[in-house]
Amino acid sequence: MAREELTRLTGNGNGTCGKDDCPNVYRTASGSIVVQGDLSNAFTAPDGEGLVEIPEETLREAVRALGW
């Protein structure tokens, strides 16, 4: 899936990661959530999964964007 296929819920593109503005939260066409952030090794995720860390404010911004 290409980034262009996702709806960006957070960030304005002016952050420290430039136009990618990480960390960030996206919504897919099917309604699932994709999170971009710093890799975390808090524990070992199962095969095929990964862990990322995002600031609380990024998650709050995504929730506001979704109207939850």
C-alpha cells in the first residue's frame, strides 16, 4: 500500500521529518489505522508485527480528526 492511498490524520508536513512529518497516524480505505513512529523494543512482537512509539499528543490529534 502506498502512502498516497492513506488518509493522514495528524501533522501538517512541517515537522522535524520534513514532508513525512513523523510520528503520524493514517487511516486506510478499509478504516484501519496505520501508525508511523520511532521503533520500540519494549518487547518482542510476534512475527509479522512491529512496535512503534508515538507521543500522546499525536494520538489525541488523530482521535480529534476522527471525531471520536
